[in-house]
Amino acid sequence: MKTRIKNILQEKGTGQRLTITGWVRTRRDTGGFSFIEVGDGSCLANLQVIADSRLTNYDSEVKHLSTGTSVIVEGELKESPAKGQAVEIHADRIEIVGHADPETYPLQKKRHSFEFLREISHLRPRTNALGAVGRVRSRLSYAVHQFFQGRGFIQVHTPIITTSDCEGAGEMFQVSSGKPGAKEDHFFGRAAGLTVSGQLQAEVYALALGDVYTFGPTFRAEKSNTSRHLAEFWMIEPEMAFCDLKGNMQIAEEMLKYLLTDVMTNCPEDMELFDKFIEKGLLKKLQDVVDQEFAHITYTEAVDRLKSAKKTFEFPVEWGLDLQSEHERYLTEEVFKRPLTVTDYPAAIKPFYMRVNEGGKTVAAMDILVPGIGEIVGGSQREERYDVLVSRMEQAGINLADYQWYLDLRLYGSVPHAGFGLGFERLIQFVTGMANIREVIPFPRTPGSAPC
Ligand code: ATP
Ligand code: MN
């Protein structure tokens, strides 16, 4: 039975005989001894293995162990006299499981650029930084479920293939059976695509089960090749019945603070690595987010602030135009210096399902903006009034017959309800300080690129 290095380093049970499995990170020889750093992916730290000529394969194999080789090591755990580690393993058996040819193994000791590592996405999780992202991502995923389940939310698996284009932005990938001669669009009787959001279906369950959430893959044929857009990403979408915009804002803020606290508490070594090598001051930034109340302004106020800013922007600022990333970042980074919720956007630039405010010019939308990223959460109170929804859908040119199920929710026991979408990769970018979203998903899909 193998023991994971993370557990060994936590328990430090010296005197025990243990077996570890992993990959050689480095080897150093000094007169009849070798010091071998072995990592198994369970944590950032490696375990030092001491090997000597008592091993039958010392001269033939151990002395030649190269980076990337997979090994099984058995031995006794002892207190380490060296600085930088509490314990080490004195090996009495080292089995080489798989060689890694040092002539061709691409991960040598030097630091590699993230761009280079993207070209070897099958090997990059073996690096310290990408391994840490993998562990932090897993922890955050777990914490998302803990947050919602702990508050009585019920998880709904919304469909991946759908016939409703929630955002109506024409970013839906089309799905066809691909069979030669098959009528492209008619496997499902009509055009279908990969979901851009589970929201509409989550609303169905919210109006039956109260508080629900989805957490699943989402697809957008985004033409924009930016550092914060992917063609395939994961989204967390809570939907709450008997809830208005204010309640929605509260739960979003509580959730973000919960997730940041959880990851700092449970992934301290990985988070220190990001703080040290990826974004200096990261931990303080995150702790400040946890400690401060989010700022809140309306879209109209945001436009005023941007218009009176001394800064010149690339994109125009005018009431009625959407905020661009540069505007969002200016507001959260330079004006408020903390997360900022912007609410009540012009109805004309937001999807049909958002609740129309009094006066009809704006809708009860909310975006949460964070420093370094811009938009991390987008949400709204939903239109629960049948007639208002119908006229919004007509304005948007939507075929009502296709959405009768959605309209029915407003005919039978309609209630005020609200929800939002948190882009999981944007969250991980914020938490790790990674500049490019391609580094925070194991296998990024972007225009022109989906290697493995
Ligand atoms: P943006 O303006 O940044 O493109 P959006 O307005 O299209 O975002 P929403 O439709 O509100 O975003 O989606 C909800 C959340 O999903 C966003 O706040 C963001 O965190 C995330 N998100 C949206 N598009 C992408 C994408 N292409 N890649 C990764 N995350 C995304
Ligand atoms: Mn978008």
C-alpha cells in the first residue's frame, strides 16, 4: 500500500516503514549516496529519498535516475538532519517503473514559459505551478458544492445539448449527428447546440425545488481570443425562488468570500507559491476581499464615473453602450480598489429574461467586477411577469412557441426569482493570479486550438 506524500508530511510519523510512488524531480549524488527528490502530485512538496550502495540496483539504475522517471520507493521514514524538510525516506528498495529519456523529456529543471507549457498540455501538470492549479481547482470545486449544499441548495444537472440559446448572442455551437446524408439539424427534430448556460433549465427546478444550482461545462463559440475567454468553460449557476436582486447580490458576495477563505485555509502551500511566483501580494489581495464589503453602484453611476475619469479609454463610454473590460477594470482597480457590483443595466443590451425595472429603461441585472479580471459574475432578477416577458421576447425576435415551457413558468405559480453565473475559470484566475485563462483549465479550448 502506498502512502501519499501529503499525508506523510502532515503526520511526520518517523520510524515507520512506508511505500511511496511518484516521479523523480531531481537527483544529486555525493560519495556513495544519492539524494532523490520524489513528487507524487498530492501536494507541492517533494519527499527526499536517501539511497546508497546497499540497494542492489544502486550502480546499475539508481545512480542514473533522471527527471520524470516513475518509481516505487520503500524504506524507513526518518527525521531529516538537513534544512528545508522535516523528514526523509531511507530507501531499501527503489523500483524503476517507467524511464524518462533525459535527452527528450521536455520538462528540464529550468523554468519554462506558460506558452511553451501549453504546447505540452499532456505533461504540464507535472510542473509546480500547473500542479498547484490542478489541486486548487479541485479544492474550489469541492468548496462550491459545500457552500451550496450547506445552505440547502439542490444541485440540478442541466442539459449539455439544448435547443434554447439562453444568451441569444449567436455564440452557440451547433450539434449534428454527423452521419453522412443525415439531415444536419434534425436529430432532435430541430436545431440543437451545446449549452451556453444552464440558467433557463435551472429556473424550471428553482420554481419547483426553491434554491438550486448547476455546476457544469458551458460552450461558447467566442470569436474573441482574449486572456479571459474559452470556448469551453465551467459555470456555477445558482437560481433562487422568492428572491430579488438584493438577495442575489448577497448570496454572490457570501459565496465568493467563502470560496476564497476555503482555498486559503486548505491549500496554503499552493497559494504561497502563487503569491511568491505568479502575483506578488496575492494573499493580501484575497484576504482584503474577504474582509471588506463589496462596493455597489448602478450602471448609470458607473457611466458617470467613467465619463469624468481622467483616463482615456480605447472604447467609447456612453449611456446605452456595454461596459468593456477596460472600463470594468478601471472601476474596480482604480476607483473602488475592491470588488464592485454594478446593477441596473440598460434593457437594450441585456437578454430578454432579465426583469424590467420601473420606467422600462433598465433591467435588474448585476455584474460583479474584481481587480485584475473585470467581470467574474453575471446575474439578474428574472422577469416573472408573463406579459412583460412576452413583449421582451417579441422585441428580441424570439419565436414564442419554442419557449412556451419557459412562459408557462410565469402562468402557473410564478414567483420573483433570481440567479447568477460564476465563471469557474475566472474564479481560479482570480485566486491564483494566473494572467491567462488557458492556464487554469486542464485542456483549454480556444479558437484554433484543442490539442488533447
Ligand atoms: P464577458 O462580457 O466577459 O464575455 P458575459 O457577459 O458573456 O462575460 P455571462 O453570459 O454573464 O458573461 O456569463 C456568466 C459568467 O461566465 C461571466 O461572468 C464569466 O465569469 C463567465 N464567462 C462568460 N464567458 C466566458 C468565456 N468565454 N470563458 C470563460 N468564462 C466565461
Ligand atoms: Mn461574453
